[in-house]
Amino acid sequence: MRKFLQKRGTLSLMGSLVSILAGLLLGFILLLIFNPVHAIGGLEDMLLSGARDMSKLGKVLYTAAPLLMTGLSVGFAFKTGLFNIGASGQYTVGAFFALTVGIQFQLPWYVAILAGMIGGAIWGAIPGIFKAYFNVNEVISAIMFNWIGLFAVNMCINNMPMMLANAWGQVARDRTARLADANPAAALPKLGLDAVFGNYMNIGIFIAVIFAILAWVILSKTTFGYELKACGYNRNASLYAGINDKRNIVLSMAIAGAFAGVGGAIYYLSGTAQFTIIKTLVNMGFNGIPVALLASSHPIGTIFSSLFISYIQVGGESLQPEFAKEIIDIIIAAIIYLSAFALLVQGGIARLLSRKHERAAGKEED
């Protein structure tokens, strides 16, 4: 049992669970403060609504798919020693590439997803190039390219009449066309899943899970993945061992960007979402950070952490009308914020177990 508890995977899981429980406890305290009468019922509704209603479970899976992809994007870069805070921009550019292929060029959904992956990879590779060849911190360049990507996409869509909703007989002029009107073939297939899980459900979650497994295979089962992780642990030692560190940095950021780009494609090819001309960055890219932290950047763990974050977000809708929408946002933000402490919790658990092991060993010697 001691050896099992001291395993790295067990420590990661325990750290994530403690962070989740702490976040839920803080959320419950907030519910008690703002509406003590409905606090217990509200918490129960938030945690069980997805299990009681299949349509809400479908919405959980629908929201989890892009979250999983942005979590993979951040986690993959973490595994290789990089901080990809540019997932939001890569997500936006990937969505633009996918929608352009689907609406402007009238191509099917699988081509649009491939285009989204290419768009995200291009946008991710640029900070990687700056990092590898000019030693520019990837955090700074990625943040800048988040905004460049957002405004570039807004500008392009505004100057592509066929992309806008009003070109397809819709009233809105500040968003892209609905795929149902522009090109139904570009929408992700539902395969009859909507009959069970509601209109939000499509194959997006299955595509995301396939990419998560692919990321795990690359990092854990290939020489290429070993080289990427080696550069992350120690770039100078990797260079001394004959690994091309500059190439691997660029490829790592390109792959991370590709994952985020697929996330944007999956979300906007769902047939239920339209890209709106906005002046603020989308939250989906930044929400990938707590998803990756909760999973300790493990690709398979990211599947479960994205489902949890999505479940809390959808379950929070059940708190209304007894609680204001802002209360729900605070609770979700608290859980997401505390997830950032998962690594610290893991370290604390490891030290505690180590001390117990040393005490037990000392008693045996006595």
C-alpha cells in the first residue's frame, strides 16, 4: 500500500482530488452565505443534474470536447517544458480555418477539421520559432499572438461576405453563418446520438478522445516524444546528446497549436455555435490551463479533468433561479483557481508520505 501511494500517478490523482474537494467546499460555503435555505439543494442540483437529465449529459460531452483539446494543447506543451498560454489564439485561428473551409469553400466536416488543425499548428509554431531561434519567451509572444489572431480573424470574416450570417438569409451581421443554412455537410455528424443525449450531442467528444490517445502514444511510446520531453527537462543536456532542440521546440508548439485548433473546429462545426465578431479573447483557450493542471498534463487524465470542468459548468446552470448567475461563475472560478494548486498538493502529500515512511523505517531499526 505504501508503494502504491508513493507512485507518481497516485500522487497526481490524490492531489487533483484534494483540489477538487477544496473547490467544492468553498463553493458550498458561498452558497450558504448567499442563500442558506437553498444551499444544500443547490449543491445537489449542481452535482447531480447531469446524471438525472440525459440532455444535460449531452451538453456536458459537447462542452467537454473543445475543453479537452485546449487542455491537451496546454498539457502537451507543459510536458515538453513550454507554457502554451496562446491556446486561445490558436483555438480562434483554427476555428476560422475550419469555418472558412466549411462555409466559404463548401467542403465536408473532416476537411474542415483538418484545416482547423493546420491553422492552429501555424499559429502555435510562430511563438515556437521565436523561442527556438531568437530566445523570446513563449509566454510573451503567445499572449501577443492571442490578440493578433483574434483581430486578424475578425478582420478577415468582416471582409468575407459569404462567411457572414446575413449572406445566408439570417438577420445577424456580427456572426458567421449557421452551418445548417450554409453547408450542412460541414456540421459534425450526430449519428443518432442526439435522439438520446439531446441536440447538443455529436461525435466531437469521440474525436477529442482519439486525439488524447494519440498525444499519449506520441509522448509515451515514441522516440520523437522522448526527445520532446528530454528537451523540456534539460535543453542543454538534450543538445549535448545530439537532439535537435530548436526543431523540437518548434514542433512541440506546432503540435500544441494543432490540438487547440482542432478544439476550435469541433466547437464551431457542431452546428449549434456561430462565431461572433467580438473584441475579447475566448475563455475556452484559457480554461484549458486548469484542465491540464488537474490532469498533471497527462493526456489520458485530461479526458477526465475536461469532463469534470464541463460537468460543473453545465451543472451550475441548475442553480438558477435561486442563485444569481454571478454566484455560479464565482463557484466555477474558485474550483478552477484551486485546481492550479494541484501540483502543490501533490508535493505536500509526497512529503507527508515520505515522513511517515522514514518514521516507520526508524521504528523498525529500533
